[in-house]
Amino acid sequence: MKVAIHAVGRMKAGPEKELADRYLDRFSKSGGPLGFDFSGVTEIAESRARDVDERRREEADRLRAQMVSGTALILLDERGKNFSSQQFADKIAALRDGGQRGLMIAIGGPDGHDKALRNEANMLISFGAATWPHQMVRIMLGEQLYRAATILSGHPYHRA
């Protein structure tokens, strides 16, 4: 299953980007034998529309334009469910084992995701009730993808 990340906003060079890239590289290397083909991160600029709803719609349309048919969509969203690492690993494994050809995980912009896009998503996930900076979310997502691969392979990285 091809796994891709879609992010509204650019990650500037620095220690946050290096750490996010390190975890995503680890996921890329450890996920392959498990049937996860990491195809990278696509960054789009925030919409410049004046209205919040219009910004969300434009960003959602740009995400939809990148999605291939047969791709499951997970949105990182404050309204989402807070899964344990084991549950997250089980969810993405279930998508893979259920025949999904692709998985897109989307990080929204400062205004969040469009309501229609939330309704289309296979799953909404939250990293807790707190609001996190975009850079931290990217790091946490990379780490959780890597952790999921280690859980599914029986590697001792995850010591639950």
C-alpha cells in the first residue's frame, strides 16, 4: 500500500525538519517489508482566499486532485479520535490488509480541514486535545508511522 503525507504549509530547514525526515526515512525503510511503500510528503501553500470556508475548500480541492482512486484518507483533525500507538498500527494494517492500494494522511492548514472533506475521510485522528504547531505534528506523525511499522514487525522499539 502506497502511503503518502499531504501537508498544508511548508516545513523550513532546521532541527524540526531533520527530525521529521529521520522518522519518515525510518518508516520508509522498515515499512517496505510490511507492504507499506512510503511515497513521500507533498506540501502545498496555504490558500490566500479571504474567507475561512473558501480557504478550507481550496485546500481540500488541492488534496483531492492529488488522490488516486482507491486511496484511503486519514485526516489529522482536532475532532478526530485519539488512538494509542497499537490502535493506530492496527488501523493502518487493517486498511492494507483490506485491499486499500493507497493511504493519504493529511495535515491541514491553520484553519483546519473542510467539513465536506472530513465527511469523505475514512478516519479522523487527533494527537490529543492540545493544539500543536505544524512542525510538531509532522514529527509526531513520522514517529507514529515508524512506531506502527515496528509494532507490526514485532521490533522492540515499542515497549507497551
